[in-house]
Amino acid sequence: MEEDGSDWGGLAPEILINIISRLTIQELWTGPMFVRKSWLTVCRDPHLWSTFDLEPWFESYPESTHLWSPDFEGKVDSMLRSVVDWSDGGLTEIRIRHCSDHALSYAADRCPNLQVLAVRSSSNVTDASMTKIAFRCRSLKELDISYCHEISHDTLVMIGRNCPNLRFLKRNLMDWSSRHIGSVPTEYLDACPQDGDTEADAIGKHMINLERLEIQFSRLSVKGLASICEGCPKLEYLDLFGCVHLSSRDITGNVSRLKWLKEVKKPDVYVPRSGDVAQRERYGHWRLYDERFDIQAMRI
């Protein structure tokens, strides 16, 4: 297509923006940006970049070790930095995976109105960039730091203290099943955080306005659960799937104080270990299983 100085047959820029806004991120990134310079300019309009959501792509792409490589991380970082620049500070929602501290710090410095941040499976996101998010993005309402092993309870404390509008937290950990083997680096699986009670205590003490909490496969004990139930009275949804250190009695006794609770997902799983090999077994009658056997003896 020749460059004639017009925008698609004389269409006004705002009309072209309206048309392009209906495309997916993948369609936009691989299509109109490469048609002509005027289209590239329109594609960089801040009105198109209030959100940056790569989750649909990640959900459709099979998990593989390639996604955990420095090369792929660099590509995600580059995309995020570009979107941050194009948004002109108006970015309010980021949903990506496999980014690093460098790109996230870049976003924190330039996007003070950020309300949603999801960076699950980001092996090189640490407390350093999350501290910047806590101090500079105080309007945060939703946070997903699942499978981010370099993030500690310190981040939970800082986010809780500085982001009072936080309503939704996802801090899910990877399970011990074989489904991750071959798609996630072994050394990363082995480095899964173990301080469940410390993280639970940080959540209970500093996130009083939480309404939804997911902590699948956390290593928290009944002590940690008590901290959450005491400190987060507004919880409506609590996901404890895979939290094998909790019995049904532990859960029932603590969630009873949550008067707004609508749904709680119980562990429903027991993971025995044999040497270095982790095996996973589902029990459809987890509650009955818990009552018949001493769950204390089975805790890892």
C-alpha cells in the first residue's frame, strides 16, 4: 500500500482508532502497525493503551520451557516498555507473564494510575520492582503474583500498607504434580516458597479490605489461616485448594468468622512424597478422608 498522506481513504484519525480498538493485541501487533506509517502512528495513540492484556495469548499457547528463557523474557519486557510509552501514563491494567524487574520498574515509574497488575510466572520479578509498584501505584485494586518465587512476604506488607484499595490478591503456588515437569525448569519448581504462615500473616495484618484471595498450594498452617480470617473480615471468596497442611476442621473453625464469605475452595488433595519424587492423588471425599485419618501425621 502506498503512503499517500491520508488515513485509509480519508477517515478521520478518531474513526480509525475506533476501528483498530476492536482488534486483539495479537492482531494489532502483527497487522496494522506494519501497513503504513500513518497507521503505526494511530496504533500508538494513548487511547488504545489503557490496558495491556496478554493473558488470552498465554492461555492459548502451550506451556514450555521456552517461555522461561531470557530471550522470551526480553521480548515481553520490550513489549511492556513500548506500551508504557504509548499509553502516555494512562495505563491502568497490565496482564502479562514472564517479565522482569527492569520492565516492571519502568512501568511503575510512569503509570501511577495502575489498578490491575498480573505478572504470574515471572521468575525475575522481585521485591525491588514490587516495592516501586507499592509506592507509586497506590490505586491498585487487583494483584496477581502467582508462581513468582522471588517475591517474598515483604512485598505483601508493602502493597498492603500503601495500596488500601486492593480487593483481589492471587498468590498461588505451583503444585507438586508431574504436569509441570518438562514445561517449567526443574530448579524453579524446587525453589517454591515455603513461608506460607509468614505470607499469611502479612496478608492478615495489612490487607484489611481484601474481598477475594487465592493462595493455592500455599504451605500455610492453621495459624496462618487464622491470621487471614481475623485480619480480612470482608473476604467473599477464599481459594485454599492444595493447602495440604489444613484439615477440614481447621478451615471450618476459622472461616466461620467471615460473615461475608460466599465460597471457600478446600484443599481436596493430598500429596505424598517418596524421596525426591512427588506424586499427587485426588480424593473425591476429602472431608471424609480427613475425619478418618490423623491429618497431622500426613503433613509435609
